[in-house]
Amino acid sequence: MIVGAQVPGSRGAAATGHADATEIALAVLDSGGTAADAAVAAVFALFALMPEACGLGGDAFALVGTPHESLSFNGSGDAPAEWIDSEAGAGAGAATATVPGAVAGLGELHARFGTSDWATLIAPAISLAESGILVSSTLRAALERRSAILDATARDWPVRQGQLSPTSKVTQPELASVLTSIATDGPAAFYKGWIGRELVSSARAAGGLLSEADLADHATDVHPPVSIEVGDWTVQAPPPVSQGVLIPFTLRALHQVDRAGIPREHLMTEALEEGFVWRPRLHDRSAVERLPWQWTPPAQAARRLRGARGTGHTTSVCTADPEGMVVSLLVSVFHEFGSGHLVPRLGFFLNDRALGFRDTHARRARRPVHTLSPALARSSTTCVGLATPGADAQVQVLSQVLDCVLHDRQTWASAISRPRWRLEQSQLLIEDDARPTLVGALQAWGHDVRIVPRRDHSMGAVTVAGWTRGTGVPEFSCFAFADGRRGSSASQR
């Protein structure tokens, strides 16, 4: 099911992983806030609404496009200095946490592109934490999947009690207190003072290596995105450490080859397989130059390189405003509930992003290669932000959607409604409404195809927001779409 539409002359549009967050973003746009303001408000709300997918203890990556520029925000954090110096391997629980970068990343996004009052943007999230949330079916399922870990680390967490009563709201007073401090004193309040001290004390008591110096030294990286031309479009993605660069890499590869007689899905899987071979090297921005940008597909059948895996539980926010700003943003604690370590007095979980160092090519890299991969697509008359949860599925799903629009000239709605596929180790998973002829063709090319349900969790949940305008026309017409998987929503005014 596709939700959302294009509304000429609209005042703004938003698509997020939760309907309540979408409405909060739209309210910000209605009040005259920018797309960046709307995205910040939506993300803080999601911290209260979707703790299985994101939180104050996690990371955020964002792309911002305006009529004049694009910028990429890397809101991930370093490994603890003690971890790097000792070259210890990431263990389990709190030991897998890197410095949470989301709050600083959102603060930097707001400082550069926001106009609304910071505290006002966080107020809806505080209200949700204080007045309570309903435990959604998605959250309830995650609580059940991770019950063994949560029994050991978060037995008394209020949200766990709430799963027993689907119609009762659950408050999160500790989280409300932290959000209030961040709203009052700014993003720095998270990294210094009582919040930082409590975070470090709790993590180290559970075997983590984070220190107050690690938090105090944290900064958000802001750089131009990686850009490639595909026909009349420019596709943009964050530079490493995000693996989002594999989106423009894949589309460039497809744009350079003759597709005659070869299923697009086969060509794209082979290009993505090549990209995932290079993924462990994406630990710094210089890796972009080393990618094989002139790649051509091998003559043989499917190679089954086993590079792609994982479908982690993330969530996305895409917003657009009538002044021509578009934001594509992803937030995550990596796996469901991250490390599983709840900081009791703060009410949020620490991430487990240090597990990514197991795949890092450079052993002493500051940050692991990151799955969060927002994207922008720009033409002379359009700017669109798109994102999806799904770990390694992110670059695969967004490459498919973008190829449908850029190459086949499909609408955004039709592109995100098409049946999807994704690589998972040596198998190619395909949704069950794909054409039988396509399945047969891919099998003939040597793929080990496995059919999965249409709304399978592994296929992500695409959110899209952007604007169009006619040549010589100053007004921006905003639109938003979401494909309905995982409860994502879209709306516009």
C-alpha cells in the first residue's frame, strides 16, 4: 500500500517510520519551520515512540538538499579511545557501544538549517515520554524477540510492562528528564554534565569502555555528499563511513552497461555484490576514489559472493518545505534495542555499533563502516530525499527505487510499490508478487531464489519526500510517499 500524494503548492511534506512522528513534522512545517526543523522534531519523537529502532544512545545520518547546495551529516561516533588503544575486540552488551552521535548530529543539522526554537522542537517528544505511548504491534514483537536479553538488562523498563496491556499508555519519566535537559541546555547537555556522567558510569559498570572524555571530544562530521550523474539526474549519498556510496556506485555501473537481453535484477545484484566486496574498505572518505567506478559486469552467471547480509531495525525521516529544502535522515541503535544495555536512570539503550569493527578493513579505524544510507536525487526541476531501514537492504532497495525512476521514468509511487528483492548471503530473496517469468530468468542466470511474503520485514520501508517545480516557476510543490511496510507513513499539507 502506498500512502501520500503530490499536492501542488503544498506547505510541506513528511514521511517517517511512525504516523505520530509524521504529524509532528507537519505541525512544525505548518508553523513556518524548515524541513530540517521538521526532521529534528520527528526524530526526537521517534526516540520515544520506537525505542527498538532508534534512541538517544544511537546514531543519525542525514542529507540536506537546498536549491543551492547539498550537505551530508555524519552523526555517528568514535569507538572509545580505550578500545582503540587496547585493540580489544568488541564483546557483548555495553562493550559494543560507540559514542552516541545522534544528538550532536541533530544539533548540527538544526544549527545550520533550522529556524525554529530548539526547545520547541523537542517539546512533542517530552510530551510523549511524560504522557505515555501505546506499545505498537511492531514494538511488542521486538520486545518478544529480544526478551532474553531484556530480562537481564531492562527487566523493570516501563515499556516492557506496557506490552502486557495494548490499550494502556506507558510513560518514560527518565527519558522525559533527559529530553528536558537537552531541550533546555542544547545538545552539549547530552555529552557533558549529569547525562554524560550517568551514561559512562552505567556503561563501565556493565563492561563498556566509554569515558567522559570520549563524549566531550565528540563532533559531527559535515561534508559534501558523493554525487554521480545518471542521465538528467544527480544521485547523492553520504561519503564513507556510510556504505551509502554503494548506491551511486551501483547506478553508475548500470548506466554504463548495455542491458539488452539481461534482467535488470541480475545486473544490479552483480553490481551490488561488487560493492559489498569493497564495503569493508569504506572506513574513510578517501575510499570513494578507490571504488572501481568503471566496473563492468562479469560474463558468467551469478557469482554469489555472500557479501550482503543483515536487516537491522532502523527508522527514517524525509521532509520537504516550500522554500525548497529537502532532508533525508536515518536514525538507529543498530540491532533491535542496540546493545541491549539500558541506562536505567536515563531511559534509553546504548547502540552496539562497535560490532561493525569485525568487518573493518583498517583495524584502527575511528568508526566502523555504517549501514545508514540516506539518498538524494536531483534534477533541474526536482529534489527528492529517500531512505529506508534495513541494514544491508538499504542500498539495495534504494538502488532499485532510483533505477525505476531514473531509467524507466516511473513515478515515485509506482517505483516504491514494485516487488522487491534483496541479497542475503548466497540467496536472492524476492517478494511473492514478482512476475514468475522474472523469477525463472534469475534462476536461469544462476541465482538461488527464495520467495518471501510481500510485506517481509527484510524488504525495508521506503519513505520519500521532495519537491517539483516547472521550468521558470518559482513555487515548489511538495510531495511525500511511503510504502506502508513496517508502519511507515507519509502526508503533506
